[in-house]
Amino acid sequence: MSSPLVKQIVACITDERSAWKVLQEATMLAGEQCVGLRLIICQGILGKESGPEAARSFIDKIRHAAEQGCRESGVNVIIETLDCGAREAARVKKIIEESGIELLVLTDSLPNNRFARLLTRKAEEIARGCNCSVLLVR
């Protein structure tokens, strides 16, 4: 007899500007639905805009906020940082396929320049092909 998958919500942070909104929304939803929260921080994406030291500082802050907020909400949280460059989207999709994911909460701010708006953004790449519900927070 196989054990049932633990149901959880995944919050995937791909952008610093809206990361706090995603964390807040995902924690609230996980608490309301009495499921666990898995926070995935895509480190390579964050490091592109701000540099490695600022990215590490941001990751430490979001990690601390997630642990504290989830403890206060009674939500079990797993936090992981991905640093696999262009393969981050594929890795997140694989995590979703292998786990009992109910909902994927994503963040992806709109780019500042016109050319970048024409390119496929990381959140869109992750959301495409997921077999769970997706909530995009901006």
C-alpha cells in the first residue's frame, strides 16, 4: 500500500519586487487550506538584477520571514533555493510533478523595457504545462 502524497502549496519566487506579496499570499492560503507550504527561491534569477551579495541578503531575509510567518500561522514550511541557471523552470516543474501540489503561487514582475516584455518570462515558462492550479501574483 503506497502512502498518500502530502498536499501542499508551492510558492516559487522568481522576482524580488513581488516576492513579499507571494510569500504573504501563499502563507495565508496554506493556513486557510490546512496544507503545507513549499517555498522555492530561484537564486539565479534574483542574482541577475542585484548581484550575488544582495541576492544572498535577500534570500536570508525572505527565508527568515517565511519561517516566522509560517510558525505564527501554524503552517509547516519547507524552504529550498534553486541555483541551476536556465534549468530552474524545468526543476520547478519536476518538483510539481513529483509532489502532491494543489496550487502553485508564482511571482513575476513586468520588465522595465519594451524588448524584455517580448521575451518569455520565467514565471510563464514555469506555469506552462503545470498540472496544478496556478496563481500569478504581481
